[in-house]
Amino acid sequence: MLKHAAITFLKEYKITSTKLFFYACCYISLVLNIPFLSRFQDAIVSQEKHSTIFLLSTPIFLLSLVIIVQGLITFRWLLKPVLIFTIIVSSLIFYTTSTYGIVFDFGMIQNTFETDTAEALSYVNIYSALFFTVFGLAPSLLIYFIKITPQSFLLNLASHLKLLAISFLCLITILGTYYSNYASVGRNNSELINYITPYKMFDSAQRYIVRNFLYPPLEFKVLDPSPTISNDKKHVMVLVLGETARSRNFSLNGYEKFTNPYTSKQNVISFKNVTSCGTATAVSVPCMFSNLNKGDYDKRIATSQQNAIDLIKDAGADVLWISNNNGSCKGVCKRVESKQIATDSNQALCDGEYCYDEVLLKELTDKLNNLTHKTTLIVFHLIGSHGPTYYKRYPTERRLFTPDCPRSDIQYCTQEQLINAYDNTIAYTDYVISEMIGSLTKISNKNNIETTMLYISDHGESLGENGVYLHGLPYSFAPVDQKHVPMIFWNNGNSSSIDKECLESISNNPISHDNFFNTLLGSIHVKSKIYNSQLDAFSTCKRQLISHNQKDEIHVR
């Protein structure tokens, strides 16, 4: 009965297009922009002195701005399609921002475009579906079914322009009265612009499309046509590229919970002060393997020139990239042999969408049993600690910390459950790394091969601190946990290239992804004209060890 009455009302009720447009703009600015308004007003209230009238002016200011911006693209036959599209997109942004604290700047748009279906579906749950239904689907259906009162073109245009003029007058009046206040809040809280829904996302998407699809491709640049490998010994290096691991939760770095129970027994060295290039995989991975530093990083340039993987291969090494993280290579491995783990490749370790990282151990064994070159680099990109479905990243038997959080709508778990689930992913990664070290130890002892393992994460993670979850916030105001990443080094002890005692002594020194390019080249003994020892985090310890050896030789003589 109620449903029938509602349908009858929608069929009979009519509204002018200008009123519909105005009501929709009110909904967009005053409801779907609650995250922006609340943060903006918090910034005002936090000031030592603030005006109540200035505080009350912010919703009117935003509404006027939305009407003007939306009014330039919404008129006549475009009215309903544009409003529905705007509300659908805004409701999705509203959900992710209010739930996880995510903002859609350029980096997040890039991350969104380059994500895979399984990762996107991990955010879908009952809560997200209900949220979208209430804030996105229901208003869109209302706009779709409601009837517009017929008006002549001129009358409709006059009404539309009148609303825009009133909005413009309000905007000018507010700015004329409180310009210094708005300028002060904006200058001291520059991140607030990222929360304006949906226009910041539209701007970021436009810039991403132009940069990635409309700019002509750059000519590929060879940085060094003839790199070489200076090592005389047979060498196998395993590079483990972690996913979403934050340094704070590693017991190797002082965390109170024992999250590194396996590698802590294997004489590894943990570097405790490492920062990432970005807060998302799409930025950090191509950045860390490029010769560009964070300050001048540009993905178009980075992907159009040799990276560290290319140089190692061109120097004569056998390079293999194996990923358990869909799309994780981000173009870095496109010129070397690569393999993506199929999610149905091993039923015991895969569920059809994801595989536990343990599946990579067989890949390592197979490769170690079939070495073809003097120098071999094997890169493993883990699924690691990727959220929000942390509970899917470790098998039940590796569930060390309980109670954990067995759901994707992590905001409804207690802080203890959420952190336990995340810590389980760290401990499971530790187990996988430990097993890899075990395999390297065996082949080293058996065949007298120099073996090395380097683990480093692409970015960190937020776990509800200050209401922020996951990762991907703009770097300038992202929490430190999204930028502070773990790095672990191990070698077989027979290597004459790196003094581990020296590494231990510098393990608290600040380093970053800017050091990674040269550190990786140096670790695998690549000689290149673009190698910079000053940026190699291990170079000091190599020089010290050479000095020790020279002293030993002098003593023997």
C-alpha cells in the first residue's frame, strides 16, 4: 500500500527543473559533503578566535559554489542524467571518505584506475550496499521518476540564470565579508580541498586521463647501454616487495607484540627508519625502481626509461618477477620475464580471488633448482597485508593473535580485533620470508652460492588512528604510518661484499625509497655509469669491509 502510494505520488507530482536542480545541489553540498563541512568547521573552531557567523556561512558558501559549478554543466535535457551521475559518484566518495578517510586526489584516482576486480570487490559488503542504496540509489531513482513541469526554453533559461545569479551574489557577499577568514583556513589547512565532493575527484580524473591517454608517449630513454656485473661468485638475490606493511607493527623494530617470530631467529637486519615514495602501490612501485627521487618523480618519465630491473637484466643477470598481487608490477617488469600467480593454481592456498603468499615458496624452489646464470634476481611481490580484508591474507593455522576481524567493513571491528588481524598478516609475511631464507641457506651451503634477501614494503597503512583507515592519502598530510615502511636484509654470511655488523650499526639511519634504486644495483654488484654510491644505503659498509680485508692481507704479509 505504501509502495503504491509512493509510486502514485511520483507519477503525479511535478516540479520545475530549476527547483529540482536546487534541491539536488542542496543534497550534494549539505549531505554528500558532510566530510568536507565537518573538517572545514573543525578547522575554524580550532582557531583561537573564530566568528560564529563565519562558521554558519560555510554551508551557504559551499551550496553557492556547487550551484555555480554544477549549473555550468546541468541544464535542460542534461538535467537528470548529470544530476544522477553526480549523485551516484558523490555517494561512493561519501562512503569511502566517511568510512575510511580516503580522498580522491590524483594518486588515488591512479590507484583506482589500476586496481583489479578482486581488490575492488573486497570493499563490497552489506554496510556499503546499504549506504549506497540510501545515499546514492534512492535519490537517483527519485530524480529519474519525478516529472518536470513543462516550460518554454526562455522561461527555463531565465529561471536557471536567476538561481546562478543569486548564488554568485551570495558567494561574492560571503567572500567580501570573510575573505581573510577563508584564506587563513585554506592556507593553514590546504588538504581540505581534497574533500570537496565530487569536484576534486572530477579534477583528478581529468588530469589522470589527459596525462595517461592524451599525451603523446615519450621516447624510451636508455640510461646506460652497457651495465655489467662485477661479482665473480655465483649469486642469487631474492627481492621481496611487501604490500601495505607498516614499520610500527614489526617486533624487529620494537613493537611490543611478537610479529617477527621467524626471521628474528635468522640473523636478519631490520632498518627502522625507512620512508616510502608514495602512499599507494601505483605511485611507490614505479617510483622506487626508477632513478628519479620523490621530489622529481613523474610516472610518464619513469616508465619511459630504464629502471633498476632493466639495468640488472641488461648487465647479464637472469631476472624473474613473480607476483601474488594482481597488477602490482605497475609497468616495472614489462621488459623482463614475469609471472602472475593464478588464483586457482593451488586449491589448498587459493580461494579463487586471492592466494596466500605461501604459494610463492614453490615458485622459489622451482627457480633455485633451475638456475641458468651466474647472477639471478628473483622478485616476489606479496599480497602481504592488503586490506580491508586482512583476515584473508593468512591461513587459520597462522592466526597468532586473537580475537581478529573477520570482515571487510573493518570500522565495525574493535580496535583490538582490527590490529590483531593486521598483525597476523605481518607475522604470516614473516613466516614466508623465513621460509625463503631457509631455501636460500640450503642452496648456499650445498653449492657455495652467495645468497641475499632484501625485503621492503611499498607503503604503509592506517588502522583507524584518528578515524583514518587503509592508505592512499595525499603524501603531504598522510599519517606517518602510511609512509613509514619496514626493510629487512639477510645474506648467507659467506658474502664478502657487505659487512653485516656495519649494517647493524647504521640500521637506525634515515633512508627512503630514493635510496632503493642504487641500493638494489649495489647489492647485486651492477657497475653502471648512473650508479650513485652516495645513494646506496649499504655502500659505506662495503667500503669498510674492503678496508678490513685489506688490513688482513697486510697482516698476513
